[in-house]
Amino acid sequence: MSALKDLKILDFSTLLPGPYASLMLADMGADVLKISSASKPDIVTDYPPFIEGTDISACQAWLGRNKRSMFLNLKTEEGVAIVKELVKEYDIVLEQFRPGVMDKLGIGYQDLKAVNPSVIYCSLTGYGQTGPLRDAAGHDINYMARSGIISHAGRKEEGPSLMNFQIADIAVGSLNSVIGILAAVNHRRNTGQGQYIDVAMMDGCVPFNSIDGASFLVSGKQPEREGERLNGGCVYDYYETKDGQYMSVGSLEPQFWERFCMAIGREDLIEGTVWPENVHEVKAQIRGIFKTKTRSEWEEVFARYDACVQPVLDLKEALLEDEQIKAREMVVEVELPLHEGVKVKQMATAVKLSECPCRYETAGYPAGYHTREVIESLGMDYSELEKKGVFK
């Protein structure tokens, strides 16, 4: 039995945050019906590469996993009527439009609550439903920048640095949507009440200031780049090896620091701790030491010391070769629908449930594939609706 087998979700989201949230829910057993527009491309699911011999992209196959998909023109009366019919059964809604858009279409929270009073309605946006930026456009880089976390990230001389992973999108938008939806489901089971959930990606970046943010609110002291414990101010950092690769050093606690110093042959540094007074001089010495061996040679050295030191792996090494990732089954092979016998490797959902593990039944279908099936299940005439442009 799947953990979320009783949940039915209408997913109106696009790009990455909402689709990844509904992917996690689908992997845990929720019945997710993805509704999209046939005339508006999605720059994430349309992003190459495409799986050989198909018109399905790697991202479509991944983000569409375990979901059904239908096209619907939400600007038609019939499209709105179909949504209102669906919400009688699919009583959890996830949408990612700017504030007010769903209201204008006639399928906002109050509209759907009138149809199903117990509906749970999650709106995922950049800046939330209130505040002066509520209508502003944004992306991951903007939410992180405005939240303060980038002001003390990066290097002193170069300033902020780009990251090739979406913190605000996934770590904030996706995960907070999942948390909010599941909290609302629990509340509904206890009280019978549905509710509205307002998730803003910038909001979630604010507590990501974590230790430095909590300290600033008490002391008023601004954290500086390469001036704090976890942003390069101490020995906790990345170090280049002889072959141009890198090792990560996280030896913060005294016992790990002691083992680190022993591994590099510098027991004289133990007393100074991971954050010595002459930290710049010490780090320069450590950089020189790391450049005397290749990454693999350092891996052999630190295999003998439990010191919080690990190599920086590329994707091939991490996703296809790393024994820890293999042991945790974080890459799975999933059947590609409509292509018998074809499987595609995908990243798994990082939740391990002992009694009802995540399922990986099918990779994503082509967008809109289930439109006719859904319409006919509602007892509606697909051909007649198609003529009216309801699926454009």
C-alpha cells in the first residue's frame, strides 16, 4: 500500500518547483493529474536532451513520473467547468500562477471551495500573495538574492557566485508545498476543513540564513563573505588537488580536526583549531599540501581517517559509480510508457518509508496524453469539446 494512495491532486504548475512537489507526492502514491496548455511550451519539460527514439525529454520523463497528463484551455467556459467537475474528486489543488490569475479564470480558491468546501488549495509563487512584490516576476537567483543569503556567500574578491542547482525552487518551493499540503491533509482529517496554502519561494529562503541570520538578529553584526565559520572564514572549505580536482573539508569538531591534521601530517595545527587566529596563513599552507597529491590519492589517505573529508564528484561519478548512492538506491530505472521494454535512469525521491516505500511505476507520458481518457471518465463528449478549442 502506498503512503498517499487516497490523495488526488490537480496540478496546474509549470517549470520546476510545483512539478517536483507533485512528483514527490506521486512517488509516495498520490494520484496526480497534471493540467497544462497545449499552446504554451514549458521551458523545463521541453528542455533537451530528448530520450532517443522518442519526443519525450529527460525532464518530462522525470517530472511526469507516476502522473497522468491532460490539456485544458482554462480561458474557455468549458475548461473552467471541467476543472470544477474534477475538483469534486481531485480535492487538492496545486497552482503556480501569479497572484490573482486563477481568480480571474474563475478557478481560484473561493471558486473551487464553493464546489467542494473541503478543498485544499496550494498557491506556490515567488513572493507570495501579499506584499509589494506579490505581482513581480522572479527566478531562483532573485529570491535568494533578496532574502539576504547571497550577501554572505561567495568569495570576498569575486563576490556572489552562481550555483547550478535551484535552492529556492526545490529546497523551498517544492518541499514547503509538500509540507503544507500534507499538514493541511492532516488538519482536514481531524476537522473536515479544507484550507488555502500560501507558499512563497522568497519566504523560505529567509530562514536559510540559518546560523548567521539568527546571530545577526541578536547581535546586529553583518556576516561577511569568507568571514564566518561556514562560508570560508575557517578551514571548512574546498581545496584543489594535484590533478585539478577538489576535496571538501568539513572537519569542524575537535575530534575531526585532530584526525584531519594527522592525515595531512600537520599535528602542529591541532591546537589552533579549525578556526585559528592566523587562518589565512593556515589555509594557504593546507592548499599547498592538497596540491601535492591527486584526488584519488587523498581519498586513499582519508579512507583511514573519519574526518569529514570527501571528494567533489562529477555527475558520472556520483550518479553512476558512487557506492553510497547505489546503496541508497537514489538512481532508479523506470519504464518509459508507450515504448515497450525501454527503461530510463532517473533520480529517486529521497524519502525512505519502511512500510510503504516510494513507487516508480512509469516515467512521464507525453504532455496531454490522458486528455480523452479523463474527459470521457466525466461522461463528457471529447470530440465536441475539441471542436470548441477546450484542449488548445
